[in-house]
Amino acid sequence: MTDPQSAAAVTAAEWLGLVEESTRGLLETVSGLKPEAVAEPSALPGWTRGHVLAHLARNADSLVNLLTGARTGTDVPQYASEQARDQGIEDGAGRPVEEQLADLRESHERFAAAAAQMTGEHWAAEVRHRSGAVFPARDLVWKRLAEIEYHLVDLGAGYTPDRWPEVFAVTEFHKLATRLHGTDLPAVELVAEDTGDTGLIGTGEPALTVRGPLRALLAWLSGRSDGADLRRTPDAALPQLPPLG
């Protein structure tokens, strides 16, 4: 039987491979941006593409802080403060594409270097996220993957939900459906027609069934789509979902 520390190390290694692949896609997408694209609006209200890129770079550095805390057994906060987090994004938003690209590459290298120093014991150690949630350090790797994949779509630069890796899409579909199950939303049955995955959100017996490709369902659940491309039985309005956060 595999011990928890070894299991944490194996899982982290698998997810780090996914992060490497997604980071390559991120760098490829950003390298294709025109100079004026950085200042153009992203899909996130109030944020330009430059804000999204600066956030991704600073997020990588913030996870280095938490990895360092897990490795050294010290309480290293993810960000010095919420104000410092916001200021870091604002300060970096207006930089040229070349600087954004270099920052993304170098911050990823710092994240990968910090991860390489982790042992099974470190991956199993608990860390405290800026949200207040406490979880094993290994989950930081998946959080980095999610940051990249969701915000690649938010850039509005040609990377769409149908390009999400399958393991990411399946895992996040079930994760978000579980998060929304038992909430005060009206009950909705979710059916992924391409993979057979199902989910249930809200409370009570579902009066509405929503069908579509798995990635389209995830795009709606995560706020990356209004769900207009999904089939509804009966033909009723979709509930308003809370922001992913």
C-alpha cells in the first residue's frame, strides 16, 4: 500500500507534467500577440490582456512562496497582502509583449525550480491559500494548471475551451459540479454527450437537464460561456451561476 507522502509525490509529478504542457501553450499564445494586443480588453471585466498576463506571472511567484513554506516548515504567505497582489498586477499590466513573455517564462522557471526541491513529505504538508483554504501542497500544482488553462481562454487570443486538455476538463467538470451541488441554485442535471460524464448542481429534484460537449459544459460552469450552445430539456433559461473565484 502506497503511503500518503509517496502518493502525494506521484500525483504532483503527474500534474507538473500537465503544467509544463500548458505553459508551453501559454508562451506560444503570448508570443503570437501583436504589440497593441496587451492593452486591449480581455474577457475579464476591467482587465486588459496585460492584466491577465501579469496576474499569471505573479501567481507563479506566489505559489513559489507556498512551496517554500511547505518545504521549510514555515508560514510563508502567498502574497504579502491583497493590496500588494493587486498592485503587482497593475504595475505589470502595461508592459510590452516581450517583457510579459520573459516574465511568464522566468516566473515559470522559478515555480519549476521550487517544485523540483520538494519531497513526498513536502508535497503532503499543508499550506494555506490566500482564500484561507488549507490543503496539501501537491494541490498547488493543480491550481497552477487551472490558472493557466482558464486564463488562456480569458485572454481572448484564440485559445478556446475546446482546447482544454481532457484530464483537466474532466476533473474540473466534476470539481465544479460538486462545488455547486447542494447550493441554493435550482437543481440542474448535467450530461456530457461526448464523454458520458454526468453531474448535478443545485438542490432538489432536477427540473432541467443540460446537455453538450464536456468542455462546453465546463465553460459554462466556470463562467467562460453563457451556455447558449448547450441543449436544455425543457427549453428553459439556465440559472445564473456564482463566479468561479
